[in-house]
Amino acid sequence: MGIIVAGLSGGCARDIYVSNAGETRSGEWYISQQIDPVTGAPLPSASVFGYGSNSYVDFPKLSGFQLTCFDGRPLARFSCSFKIGNDRESVFGYRFDDRPGHTDVDARVIKDRQMFVIEEPAALATFLSELPGSRRLYIRIRSLIAGRTSAEYPLEGSEAALRAAFANCPMPAIPAKRTS
């Protein structure tokens, strides 16, 4: 009987591809350096966590911010444990430290309206240009169907997180500032 139980539980071991084994830390960031078992290619990413609030949710809940290269394209992904809105009726904005904020950011809602990504090259380049050296990121979403959402993330260690997450990914060019 003991052999059967041991054999069955051994089959339930979590695969390295979907676990956090091998993660390292840089300040507040968790940096993953996993290898894709199908292609043998690295799958780097970096994540940091904070708390998000929503006007329809009583208490703040855990929220995540991830930098990764998905299918050869860099992106910033934000996740909440409540609905944040949709593409048509939501407006995204963010601010690093005490710098001027960015409103009406080109972002796309995914996964049951609980996540959004910044992936459009110009919007992502602007976002990533302000990340290194920043201490904190504040995001906000205004939605006609899901109320107001905000989250704040500590960013200590972001330089190493950026290098690791996008080591094998082409970075978008930072748009030139207009002078007029």
C-alpha cells in the first residue's frame, strides 16, 4: 500500500516549467530564468507585487506587475483579482514617483477582464524608459463598467529586472520627444 501511495504522489510533482523554482531576487522583484522544455529557449520574466483597490471591492487585494517577452515581443502585464473593465469603456494611466503621469495609455484588457497589458511599441517604450531607477509605480484605471481601480508597486531593483526579463527580446525604440 505504501508503494502505491508513494508512486501516485510522485506523479503529482510540479513541473519546473510552471513553478517558481530557480527564481532569484533583485530588490522587490522576483526574476525567473526558466527554460522552455519544448524549445530549449530561455523564458525570462520579472514580477513585482503590490495591492490593488477597486471602487466595487471592499478591501485591497494582491496585484501583480510582470515584465516578459511573449512570443518574441516585450510587454508589461498587470493583474488584479477583480474585474478592471474592458478595452472600449476603460482608460488607463500610470505615474512613476513624482514624475508627470501618463493618461489614456494604449493598453489591452485580457483574461476575464482582470488583466491588462501594455504591448504597443510606442506606449511600451515610453513606459519602460521611466522604469529604471524609479522607486514606485502607481496605476489607475477608470472604467464605465468596473468603476475605478488603482494599484501601487515598489520598484527597487528594476534595472536588473529589466535586463533579465528582456535579455532575449527586442526592445521597442523610445519615441523622440516632439519639440514645438
